[in-house]
Amino acid sequence: MLRGYLAHRLIPLFFLAAAAALPIGCAATAGRTGPAAGGAAAPSGVAEVAARLTGSFSSEAQSKSDPEFLDVRLHMARIWDSRTDGPWIYVEQAMATAPDRPYRQRVYRLVERADKTVESVVYELANPAERVGAWRDPSRFDADSPESLVLRAGCSIVLERAGEAWVGSTSDQGCESSLRGARYATSEVVLFDGGLDTWDRGFDAAGSQVWGATKGAYQFRRVAE
């Protein structure tokens, strides 16, 4: 399923690259894909992924064109910038109609692996209600540390470069989930300059989908840096 979806999603990206088109959305900034200014070395993979992830994103356009998708807001902000074992990113996801009542809060730790892929290690917060809206002020995490987080074992996403995009997914059935009778969850991601497509689904023990979008990925487009 992932291979077919990614191939469909990446075809237009490869054509854009071949035509030397500008990056999708805002003009390229430091840490994004593209020639480094003044001939400087290109950013590392983990730096590029972090730059593309951070910001505010919306699925509003998709929800207007296809009512099966909801209008969701996704905010991601760097935290603990002084640490050298990151980057660490706080993630908050909520319905556009209830922005202060997020249904998902996570922390991602990005790790560049020896094969140049980037692993996004996923954590839950021990006190999520106390951190609602912290993407606006990441200093609210200053009194915390990674030791206060809860690792989501088996839920890491490994991203690899594919043309101008980064693509990846969880591995097999290792990400446990009990939501709505699920046994495990899967996540598939296409990350590009200007947004990301994400497809999160839950499956029961028989392999039947019990939550998540059924038609395809949510399309989040950048609305703010």
C-alpha cells in the first residue's frame, strides 16, 4: 500500500525537479532543499527534515475539495535547542473548530542514521494537558527533560530521501494501539518543501482497519513558518 501511494504522490515531485521548478510554497530558506548560499555545504538530512517539519500546517484546502477529509491544524515547534542529541520537536494536532483541544500531542526526536536515513523517534507527554498551545512558546518545555517523556516503542518512522521529498513509514505491526479496538497502528509520510502528506491508520487483530482515513493521506500545507 505504501509503495503504491508514495509512487502516486512522488510522480509530480519528480517532474517539478526535472523542470527546475521552485520549491512548493514559500521561497527556500536556510535548512531547506536547494543549493546552499555562497557554495556552503548542503544541510544534513536531519537538519533538512527538521526545517521542513517545523511550522504550522492545515488540511483546509483538502477538506474543501473532499468532504471525507476534515479541516485539521498541525503545529510543530523545536524544543530544547541547547541539547545536542536532537533535534527535538513538539507536535500538536487539533480540529480547526477546536484548536485549543488537541487530540494528539507528541514529541519527535530526529536521529540521522549511518545509512543517511532519518529516524523520527516518537514520544508521548506525561502531562499533555499542561502543554496545550506550547508550540506558540516552546520555552514552556524548558523545565522538562526527555526523561519525562514516554517512548512509543515500535512507532518510529524512518525517512529516506526520494528525489526532492523525504518518505517513510512505521515498520510492520510494531506500533501498538488500543484506540477503537485497534491492535496496532501504521503511519506513512511524504515530506516536501511546503507541506507533508500523512496517512495514520489503526488495525485490529484480524488486519481490518478500525480508525483513520480510508481514501488516502491527509494533505497538510504550510500556513506559517
